[in-house]
Amino acid sequence: MARAHERKKQPEQVRRTLLDCAAKLAVEVGLSALTIQAVADAAHVTKGGLFHHFPSKEKLIEGVFDDLLRALDEEIDALMQRDAVAHGRFTRAYVVSALRLIESKAPSPWGALSISMMVDANLRKLWSDWLRGRLQRHADTDSEPTLEIVRYAADGVWLADITDVDVALRMDREQLRETLVQMTVKRDKP
């Protein structure tokens, strides 16, 4: 086994491991119980090694959130590339991505981070900057009020799910997703 001073440094790999371990622990124990020591132990680095990449628990959590936003960006971009209809393209991809997170039922740090976003100004700013940027990029195709309402509806379904609100939906999730997607289709006025 190589000694610490003999090991080749791989800062990007260490950073990636720290983010992955922090995200996994956020799902398992929640953000409030997440500790720097637990993340360092899970990533097999010292606390000093973790602090080299993230100077505080808050910066580590912001790093996880930023990482999730990048993944969401990639997913939305891929969905948009496959959508031949320009009008509402971003909104359709947003709806599909938001509801996919709910439908997957796979453990995800999105829930804990979304709830934390409500009280953490830094996370809220990361989200609002991301969404504002996407809406500016797609203003020519996705600024219509109906499309905004569809995005708010998707956010509401997502929030109801992550807060375990026991809402009796008239539609199953697939039907709800299809209804929201259909609302993004531009219709000729009679």
C-alpha cells in the first residue's frame, strides 16, 4: 500500500468522491446530521483534506447542490435536443425532469436540499440563479404565462412529494405528467 506522501495526488477525483459521499450521507442521515468527519471518513480522506476542497460544511453542501444542478442541466439539455417543437421545449423538459425525480423513488439528495433551500439563502440563490439563467436562455420559446403556470404546477407536485403531503391526486403521476406536457403545446386560437 502506498504511503500518503507517495500517492499521486488526484484533486478532481478526491473532490468528486467528497461530493458523492456527502450526497449519499445527506440521503441517509439528512443534512442537519451530516458532519464533516462522517464525509471525510466515507471518502477516506482527512478532515484537512476535505477542508482543502470545501472550507466549511456549508460550502460542501453548496458543492453538492451545484453538482445536482449541473446534472439537471445535462438531463434537460438532452431532453430538449430530442424535442422537435421549439415552443415550450424547456418547460416540457423541466416537467419531465421534475416528475422523473419523484417517480424514480431512488434515494436522492434533492429532497433534503430542496427543503434546505427554503431556509438557506445561499442554496436559494444557487437555485434562483440557475432557473433565471435557463429562463433567460429560453425566453423566446418559454416565456408565455401558461408555460410559467405549468412549471409552477410541476414544482408544486415535487414539493408535495418531498414533504410527504398526503394529497389524493385524481390522476396518477404519468397522467399528470402527460397533462402538464400537453399544456405546453401551443394551440391556435379559434
